[in-house]
Amino acid sequence: MTVRVGQFDGNTLLATFARRDDLAVPIRIAAVLFVTALTAAAAQISVPLPFTPVPFTLQPMVVLLGGAALGSRLGMSSQALYLLAGVAGLPVFAASPVLPQGIGRLLGPTGGFLLSYPVAALVAGWLAERTFDRRYLTSILAMSCGLAIIFACGVAWLAWFAQPAPLGLSVALRTGLYPFLPADIVKILIASAILPGVWTLVGFHALDARPGSR
């Protein structure tokens, strides 16, 4: 069996573990399912805050790390699968005292954050395919771009589209951005060290030296 990848797809961390043609497809499928499950698990570790309808969770870091490790297409696919599982009614979203599991959650206050996950994973993966995940400073940049997408979509949704009533931009910033930004900056600084560390362990300099690699 031959698995075709794009010009940059072979630069992802996942691709280094799925180089054998007979194992490439099973490994990629398993990796996507693992990141989907990890995103769902991270949602269960949530801390409700009294001043905002948006809970504190570890999901953004899982989304960004997963996207960078899998690459743009598979990273986006893992988060699209996560959303499909939630829409189907599986208990994969963070606990809410108001909204039940299911498609209605995407219309509520956290809908913009959830819907941003595939795009954020795609961007983090796209940058990782261009070796942004191999050094700490560029890894911070890749993670920050993905996090910016999550916050932009989440705040915009809170401000103008959230049901039962949009909050307006000023309130959306106070409830969807400012309380979470300091902690997420710290998480970015920590998470950005993970993939460069893994690349060091697998010896990416040797991989880059292979004929045909970029």
C-alpha cells in the first residue's frame, strides 16, 4: 500500500512515525482518533467561573499540540471528528449547568470557541509542516497563531451570535478573553517546549538530511 502525502506533510512529527507504507494508514487513523479522544478528555477537566459562561479547560492546548503533531489536514480532521461526536450527543463537551450535550452547545456561549478548533488545528499544523514546531521560539509563534484564532472566534461569537442573547463586544472581551489570557500565555510557553523536545529525541537533523526531505 502506498500513502501519498503533500509536499510538506512528511515534515510533521506524525509522519516520522508513519514512514512504513504498510503501517502509515493505521498509524494516522489511530493518531487522529487519539487526539479526538484527548480533546474530549480535556473538556472534562473544566473549572466553571462565576463571572463568565466560558469555563476554564485544557482543550486549547490539546487542540494546538495535536494539530502541530498531526499536520494541517489530520489535525483539522481530529477536531472536526470531535465536533461531530458532540453534535451526535456524545458527552464530549465540557459540563454546563445550563446547556445539555448535543448540537445546541454550538449555539451557546462557548460555540465560537468550539467551532474554531478545526481552524486553529489546521493553522498550527500548517506551520508545523513548515518546521515551526522544531524550535522553541517558532513553536511559540505557531501556538500563538492558533490560540489567537480560538480567542478571535470565541469572542466574536460571544459578542454577536451567542444564544440566547449576544453579549456585545465589551462584555465578550471581559468574559471570553481577559480572564483566560494570562493562564493561556503560561500554557503556551510550557506547551511550546514539548514538540521541539520530541523532535530533539527523534533526531530531526538526521531526518532533514535524507534525500528528498525539506
